[in-house]
Amino acid sequence: MESAFERTPLFPGYFQVHKRKCGNPGCHCSRGHLHPGTRILIPFADGQSVVCPRPEEIEGWKLRTEAYKRHRESRRRFRRWQSEVVKILDDLERSRRSTEGLTEEDAKRPLVEGERKKRRGK
Ligand SMILES: [Zn+2]
């Protein structure tokens, strides 16, 4: 959880090291020894985009995208923990349930489980 409260900048992108050709026909990359390149995949709401940072920008992108990864991992862990606690609360609720005062017929009817639907209006 701690990483969710870091104060460093983050960015929702995916750091990727890939191999590429530079386009120079005389270069060794045209004979299969490709250049390692770094790019950032950015999932914009209206479609993915790619940023190819200059060498001096790479470290900044790396820090921000890794901070983002840690933040998302914290969020996932919190969600898992949250649903485990809700499950425990639901089990407790079921174990405390008493059908005292119901007719025999109603006592056999299934009760609403889990989240209640919100009533409109009222
Ligand atoms: Zn090349």
C-alpha cells in the first residue's frame, strides 16, 4: 500500500525496450544486428500512441512509468484485500441470520445476498 502514497510523479505508460533498424542500408542493423531502442506505449482514451524518447529523457520516463506500475499494483492489492473483507462480512451476516417470526413458507424463501440494489426515487 505504501507505494500508493508516494509523492513522485507517475505516468500511465508502458516502458518497452525493443530492437529496431535505423534505416541506414550500410549499418550493421541491416544485417541483423539490430539497435536496442526504448519507447513508451501510451494508452490514450482514444487509442494507443508511442513516444520515442531522446536518450537523456529515458531515465525520467522510466521513473514515471515504474511509479505508475507500483501504484497500480497497490490498487490491485487493495481491491483483493477489500473483497476478502467483504466476503468475511457476508459470511458473518449469514451465520447471524435468524428466520424467527417468518411463516414456514417464507423461512424457505431465498433472501437477497450481497450488494443491495439502490431504490430509485423515494
Ligand atoms: Zn543501424
